[in-house]
Amino acid sequence: MKTELRLKELGIELAEATSPMANYVNAVHTGNLLFLAGKGPGLPGKPLPVGKVGRDFSIEQGYRLARETGLNLISVMKAELGDLDRVTRIVKVLGMVNATSEYGHQPEIINGCSDLFVEVFGDRGRHARSAVGVGSLPRGIPVEIEVIVEVADNAALRAAAAAAAKPAAKPKVAPKAAPKAAPKAKPKPVKKKKR
């Protein structure tokens, strides 16, 4: 539960994962990869942010909205995996920014999500990424992000935890062989002197 402790250190409390808006699922787990559907910003009990970055939202506001989107994606990971320590790597992030046609600061906006992933997951959060501008997004939201995550299965996670908990085994040393006794010297025959 190291990732959960990290969230507490950062003062982050995850909301429940939101339901999909149409006929799809939040995530598909195939092999050791988890493909997350695109999510946008929005917190329970608050109105959905609507508008274009570069017109209705500044870079700083867009960054915060991308961070909020990242939190929603982590909520999906938690709901799908049960344990965030199963995330072995954030593989790829695709960030879409609903912006004016001349807007060029998409990377600075999507940094809100990327920075969050590194804060929460450390080196496991470093990822490949695309940040693109689009003419519109569903319901007029300013940011949508989708993610591909590499995950460990529960058995592998338990084995790794067990291995980490065991004290290091002392290397076995073969017993030393007794030194070989030196061969006994044969006494030299004594020659009798002739008289």
C-alpha cells in the first residue's frame, strides 16, 4: 500500500470513479495492460467545467483542470485494480485540449496530469505522451485524457511483497576439508661399518 500512503502524504483523497457517459467501459484490462477510456475534469457536487483553453481558461487554470482529470484517472485505476501498487508503469498519456485554433500551449496544460502521475507513482509514473489541440470535446469540457497502464497481477505482487519481507538468506559455505596429513618419511637404513 505504498502508493496509498503517498496519496495521504500529498493530501489527496480520491473520489469514486465516474460512470461512462455512453456505451463503453471505463477501462479494458488485457494481458498486463490496462487501457483507460478518456476522462475529463469534474468533481462530485461541482458543475462540469465548460469552455476553451486560451479563451475561457488560462494556462494555470488548464493545468489545474488536467491535474483534476489525472485524479479521475487514478480513481479509475483504483476501482479496476483494487490496489494502486499493481501499477508498474504509466506507459502512455494522450492529452486533448479543447482550445482556440491558434493555441499552442497544449503541453503546458497536460503537464498538470503528467506532474501528478510522477508525484504519486514516482518513476513508475514517467510516461510517453502526446498533447494535442482539438476543436471541441464532449459536453464542451476543456480537457480529456486517456492513459495506458502496465500492471502486475495479484500473484506477482504478493510474491514481490513476500520476497521483500524475507531476510536475506545467508550464503551456504561448504565445510572446509580437513588438511591432508603429510606423508610419513621412511627411515633411512643405517649402514653398518666394516671392521
